[in-house]
Amino acid sequence: MTDTVVTSGVTPWAQMIPEALALVPECPNPIIRDALHKAMREFFSTSRAWRGKQLTLLTTVASQESYDANPPANAEVAQVMSCYRGTEEIECEVPGEEDDFYPAETGSDYRISVSDDGLYYELHPAPASAGEVLKGSVAYTLAENATGVPTWVYREHRYAIACGAAAHLVAQPGKPWTDREAYKAHRDTFEAAIRDASNAAGPVRRRPLRVTPY
């Protein structure tokens, strides 16, 4: 497999602000910057538009659950989309399944997930054997400490992301830029872009969510 991550430079925050400022002209730049960051994290996490394909994810160490994900600059891993050990597919863990294993349990039928901070891959149960190479594809989201956004995202999705930021801002009560009537239009544009990008990325889950009976 060839490691492939879509990167083509980074566009600084300063270049993103005017796009949103045109929609919320009375809002100060620092507040727009924060809203843009939130909109981009939501956009990436939900749409899976920023993907790394055919990557070497990790090499197992016996009894070790956690492995550095080594995401690109300005990124965190949002989810593992597929994972293989040779030709064998490794299932992607869904929320709650890690509780099915004892803390010290090991085995060869592990599942893969991502840590809450998006910086580590986790295997449950921990692998019993060392040296097993896992490869697959992942989706990224913008890191909390990101200094900019990938340039290809700026080019392809800047208006939709600006609308996502504007929707957040105009919904704030009691501000000079509050505009409840504009909220729906901005939010609809943002969500439509997320749906289009998500459809292009394929199925959201490969397995059903865990269900808790009542």
C-alpha cells in the first residue's frame, strides 16, 4: 500500500476571516476566528472530507493498547474508516465496546478505535503478538491548536465553512450581529456542504452502533 494524505499547503486564519466577515460585518475578527475554527472542526468531523488513504497505521507491540497516530500538521484523527492486517479486515470499534474486555486482556481478535484527543489509535483487547502491521484509511479533523486550514479546503469549501461560522455568530443573543432570520439560510448552506462531502466519502459506518436495551 502507498501512504496517501491529501495536503497542499496551509491557508492562515487571516485569509479565512474576510469570507465570514462579509456575512457578519459587525463582528470582531477574534470572534470570527473562533467561530471559523468551530465550523471547520464540525465540517471535518461530520463530512470526513479530509482523509488519509492506504496508510500504515501502526505495528503492534504485545500487550500495548495505545499507538501514536502521527496525524498531519494541524490535524487530529476523527475516525478510522477501514483497517486491515494483511488481507484480513480489522473491525472498527463502536462506542461502548471497549468495556467488553478486561484491562489486562490480550488477544488476536482486537478492534481499532481513536482516542478522544484524536492523537492515538487504540486496540481492544491489546494485541497478544508483536509485529503485526495494520494499514487502512482514516478521516481527519482540524486540531484544537491548528494555525490554519489546508489550502484545498479553503478553495473548495470556504463559503460553506464561512456560512457555518456565520450561523453560529448570528444565533448569539444580544449582539450587534445577532440575526435570527439569517441563521437558517447560513446553517442550511453549511449542512448541505457537509452532506455532499459525506456522500462523496462513502458510508458513514461499516458496522451498526451498539444499542443499550431499556
